[in-house]
Amino acid sequence: MFPKQPGAVVAVRENVIKEKRSAVETLVELHVRATHLINDDPKRAAKHIHKFLGQGLVPVETFEKALASPTSNFVADPHEIIAPTKIMHDFSAQIGTLKKPVPLDQLFDLSFYKEAAKK
């Protein structure tokens, strides 16, 4: 992966934004809160993650180590992934895995994060 390239993102379709805007606002608020929890208290966050992803299969300590690892980089601010997304977009186009360019300026709606970050 490229530096600062996101491994996963929160994505919502335009029709969902139009039809369920308040649900999207809540989703982004919870995403911001969860990201803060992971960064501020990875041990506590690991217990929540373990409950839904690893209970019975993966020891909670594995999640604790992963979240606290210096190679982990959890961010909620979409501003931080715009430039790396452009780099990955251009590389994908260059090697032929991206069939059609995506208008990146239309891909990110920063308003949801802006409101969630105020809370």
C-alpha cells in the first residue's frame, strides 16, 4: 500500500444521503467517536471489537496488540486521505486496474465530518 493509503473507508451512496441524511450523520459521528476511542484507549476499544469480531476465535490480546501497534493508523478525518486516494487513483489508472477515472472532487462530502468533529 502507498503511504497514508486507507485500508478501509466509510462510504455512503448519494441516494442514502438524500433519503436517510440523519442516519448518515449518526454513522459519521459514531465513526469519529470509535476512531478516538481506538487511538486514545486501544485496550478498551479492543474489548468492544473482540465482542463482535473475534469472540471465541481470536484472543482479545491480539486485538489489543493490533490497535496499539505503531503500524496502525486510524483516522476519521477524510481530509487526510484525499491526497493519498488521488495517488492510488492515478496509479490504478496507469496500470489499467481502473477502467474509468473517478471525479475525486465529487467522491468526498466533507460536511458530515465537519459537523461530527464539532461534537
